[in-house]
Amino acid sequence: MGGHSPAACEHRPGPHARSRSVLRAGDPQAVTVELIVAVIAVAAAASWIQAVAGSGFGVIAGPLLMTLQPELMPGILLLVSPPVFAIALWQDRLGLRSLDLVLPSLLGVVGALAALPLLPRLDVFWLSLAVGATVTAAASAALAGLRVPQRQWVLALAGTMGGALSTLAAAPGPPLLVVYNRSEPQRYRANLSLFFLVACTVSLVVLVLAGRLEAPSALGALWLVPGIAIGMIAAAPLRGRLPGTAVRKAGLWIALLAGALLLTRTVL
């Protein structure tokens, strides 16, 4: 008859499209070893730096996961972030004898709620561009030694922005990484962990109540769990033995590279 058979007309995605839809599709046969290893490695590195330095989980994992699986963000990372920050907070709970970020945490809730209407309006391109630019700028400023006065209104603004970024990209850290600093490592880690825990928990609840958290994100989050466990177990014997400032600086360099990679991938 000169027509084509259904098999001939069937669309077969190429290898790149196949690997990009692995976690989104939830098809076990489509899972590639490379993607699983990459996701586990991202989670392990981010959780290791978070456990040792007190920051870094969101600013490292966020851009890298958006590079690997942008369709699953921010849900995939928000699902695992609260337990990570809760564990970090428990380990440094004595540092909460001085509460530095109460107002930023409260305003972070406001920012997390206010950012929800933006999610449907930002497609993957613009969200990736915003996250990549924010993380790159924040990491660059911190590495350059930019000193911002730690006035309450500055911290409050950073907290509000961090809450918004938590809802949009599960990365509440960039604003506070620039403006918040304390000489006592335990106090620094504990206060940041408290802020991150509040921001990510509120963002997760907001996404669930708004129906913006789908089953594929939960499936993708399962692949992060082994990496998080590896990172935290590896960090346990090193806590307090490695200079926190050096680890934090290394984390900032990784965040800078992750943000730059996301920007490059988005623009090109």
C-alpha cells in the first residue's frame, strides 16, 4: 500500500533523551548506571561538605541536580533536605546557645510562601539561569572576601531571599553565605542548619499543599539517599578535625563550579 508500518513510525528517543528522562519516567529499564552514579556522587559530596563545614548541601546539590534532572527540581532535593539539616542541627545543637538567625528564619518562611506563584511562571530555562547566576555570584562574592555588615535588616533581607530560593530551587543558602559569618564554627554551623531546616521544611509543605510535588520527584529522591548516607558516614570521623574555614572554602569553589556549569549548560 506504500504506507509505513506503525513500528516504522514509532518515535525512538536518542540516548541523550533517554538518559535525561530516566528518573522522570520511573522506568527501571531506562535507568543508566552513569546517571545513578552521578546523582549518588552529587549527594555524597554535598552532604559531606554540609556535615563538616555547616553549609554547602543546597548550593552544591541544587545546581548539579538541575544540570542532571531539571524537571525534578526542586522537589527531588526538598524531600531529602530537611533530614540532612535536622541531623546537622542535632550534631551542632550546643551552638544554638546563641540564636543569630531568628528573624531571617521567620522571614524565610515569608519568602518561601511568596515564591510559590513564581514556580508555574518560570520554565526550566529561566529557573536554571536564575539558580546558576545566584549560586555563582554568591560563591564568587564569598570567595572574594566580600564583607557585608551583619545588620539585622541585611540578615532579614538575606533570609527572605533564601526562603524564596528554597521554594524555587531547594537552595536557601546563597544569600546568607555572603552576609552571615561567625568566628565560632559550631555556632556558625548550628545557626545555618536551623535556617536551612526551617526554609526547606516550609518550602516542602508549601509544594505538597499546592500539588506541585509529584511522584517522579519522590522516586528521584530515593537515588539521593545512598549518597547522603555515604557522605555523612564519611564525614563523621572528620568533624572537628579538619579546619572548617578550609572545608567551607573548598565547598564554595565546588558551588562556584556547579553554578558555572549550570549557567553554561543553560545558555549554550
